Amino acid sequence: MNRPCLVLGGGREAEEKSSRLLEAGARITLLADELTPQLERWAADGRILHAQRAFTEEDLTGVFLVINTHSNAPELTQRVWEAANERNILINSYDQPALCNFGMVALVAPGHLRLSISTSNTSPSLASRLRQDLETLFDEEFAAYLDGLASARRHVRERVGERTTRFALLRALVRDFAVEGTLHYPPNWQHQIDAILRCDLEHCGDAQARCSDCPLREAPAQSNPQV
């Protein structure tokens, strides 16, 4: 809340990270030549401060944390990392875990619930998929249930002085709550991973030239697994 934060880059990754920072109440300065439409709207509305210029070390003055979303600028990424570390500033470098001292996990946040999901950077795609499925699981009824529990807790704490009875009442409200689920794996996941590890990956972008066992050839319909 109210911390000055610096974001480098104006693409989709910068938009997603800026959204998370805005939700936390950060004050964002963003350096980028071009912006996504959403970032442009935030800049026009004054929600972020946009500067169309290159990074300089003076941009780190007074900054609490830096998020560098540039993925194809190794020299810049190394320079920002070193400059931030010299100043003891938190920094996250996109897709460069060795050049990060904090991470932004996938977050499920219905109502007052906060679930963070991390695969320790082994598969951000899986973390994102887990987030999507959990968001459908913890629906509007869950948010209302949690609000009700909060109201009941306040009421019980005001009216019941005896600790054991107070705890018993509150625990009784969640006694029958349960989460049940099943993980659905791709039926040939090991084969697909082995195929990628064997492949030189030169023709993945060409639908006609892809390998016969390329996962992209199957193009499975996207459906949420049962959770």
C-alpha cells in the first residue's frame, strides 16, 4: 500500500503484474516505449505514471520493488538486477529465477480468501491453470459463506465470554465444510514431455512441419478439469 514500485516493459506481462500491484495499492512508475490498451487506459486515468524512455539507475531512487518484464534483453536484465541489489531493492526479473529475490505467485482471491500457488518456477503455466480451476471452485456462494462466518465470529466474540464455548460455536459452523477433488492428467503426458525433450523445437510454429508426436498437433479442446 502506497509503496513506489517500478515496472519495466509495456506488454501483457507488465499489464498482469501492474494489475496485481494496483490491487495492493502500490504507486507505479512504468517505463516502456509501447503499452497494451489496458496500460494505456491506466496511464490516461492517472493510475500509473508512464514514461516513454529507457531505464536509468536514477529510476531506482526511493523505489520499494522492481518488476522487469523484458524477456529478450539480457544485458538490461543483468544491469537492473545488479543495480537493484546494490540498493537492497526487491526485484523480479521475468523468466529469470536466478535474477529474482522475490516471486509473484498465482493468486486465488474470492472474497476474503487468499490462496497462493507456486510451482517454484518449474511450470508457471501449471500454476496459472490451477488458479483458473480453483477460481471456479471457490464461487460466489463460498464468498458469501465466508462473509457469514466473519459476521458470526464478531457476534460470538461480543456475546460469549467463555473461551471453550466460543471456540466450539465457531468450529461447529465449519464442521461439515469439505473440499473434494480429483486431478485429471493428460492421458499421454509422459509421452508428450519426452517428445519435447527429444525435439530440436525448430518447427513448432509451422503447423505443416511439426513432428508427428508434437503436442500441438493434437490441439485438445480446452476444458477445466474437475477439481
